[in-house]
Amino acid sequence: EVQLVESGGGLVQPGGSLRLSCVASGFTFSDHYMDWVRQAPGKGLEWVGRSRNKANSYTTEYAASVKGRFTTSRDDSKNLLYLQMNSLKTEDTAVYYCARVRGSGYVLSFLDCWGQGTLVTVSS
Amino acid sequence: DIQLTQSPSFLSASVGDRVTVTCRAGQGISNSLAWYQQKPGKAPKLLIYTASTLQSGVPSRFSGSGSGTEFTLTISSLQPEDFATYYCQQHNAYPFTFGPGTKVDIK
């Protein structure tokens, strides 16, 4: 069974940092691109960023709202995906989901499996 | 960025009703559109990808159509478990934007 489990959320002050983790199981993690998506309380979904696989040099993409502050990385040996979040703002408060990307290329760039999410609260 | 709009933003329907949700893209995205269902407190679930392909395990009462800038999600006969919020997402160009969502509620 494909499973994604996020952890690392919590309360952090504005300007602080937090690292989220997502552990994958039930599929060959190293083959897949992985995305981060967030959802502010009572709001819609916002795509945050992408981690490509080794075959695509582990390159990344980010939404403009987090670019320069957030960094996604991965450890294929441990089936782990990370989101390092720096210079956090109150507007970063959200549930953060990791999600598996079906395949490489735009046509297959949809998200076919999601974790349960982890809540990040940025507040003083 | 490619903007997505959804209509309606909210709809009230009864069990057995046929329901249609529309997603419009600010520019052409070919058929690179996915639909997700989200229930309160739960993660989104993939329903439809490449505009019209049903994800494995999703009931056949769900269908998708469209290409270019206009897309629809149809539920042929609404079931109690279908009351949820539905989001479209374009995967044609970064950033991969989502629509604002359509909440389907019980009449």
C-alpha cells in the first residue's frame, strides 16, 4: 500500500525556521517526483514546490510565495522528503501535505497519493 | 501564472442529482487538468487526471471532460459520500495552480 506520512509541524514564531519530513512506503520512492502542497485554515489548496528524482538531477521548483525561503530535498536511501522552511511568516500557517507525482513530464504531473498533512502555525 | 476559476463556488444538491462543476483556465492548458475531492479534515484524493481519465478505484459516476481552457467534472448520480469540496489543478506549467474549490453540500 502506498503511504506518505508527514511530521515536523508545530508552532513557530515569525522569522523562525521549521523542517518538515515526509516518509514514503509502498512504492519506489527514488523513481518519483514529489510535491508539497499547503492549505491555510479554511482556505483552498496552494502548490508549494517540487522535488525531482535523481534521473532529473534532484532539481526543484517553487511557488513565488516561498521561493528563497523554502527548500525541498530528499534522501532516497531513507525514502524521506524534506521541506526546510526559513523566515516564516504568519501567512505560512497551513496544513502541509506531501504528495506523489505520477510521472515525469507535464502530462503526468498530477498528484496521485497524498499524506495526511502536518499543521504549521506561525504566530508570536 | 495560470489562473483557474471554478463555478459554482458552492452548490446544494440532493442524493441522486446530476452535478456539474466547471473549471476555466486563464490560458490554454491542453488536457493537463486534474480533479481532486477533499472531505473535511482529510487529504485531497485524486479523481480524474488528464481532464478525462478516471483514477483507479474511483466510481464510474465521476467523469471529466474538456480541453484547452474549459473543463467539467460531472457526478452522474450524487451519493451521500460525495458531499465534499472539489478542486481542479492544472499541471501544464509551473506553478501548478489549483482552482478555488467547489463545495457540494446536502440540500
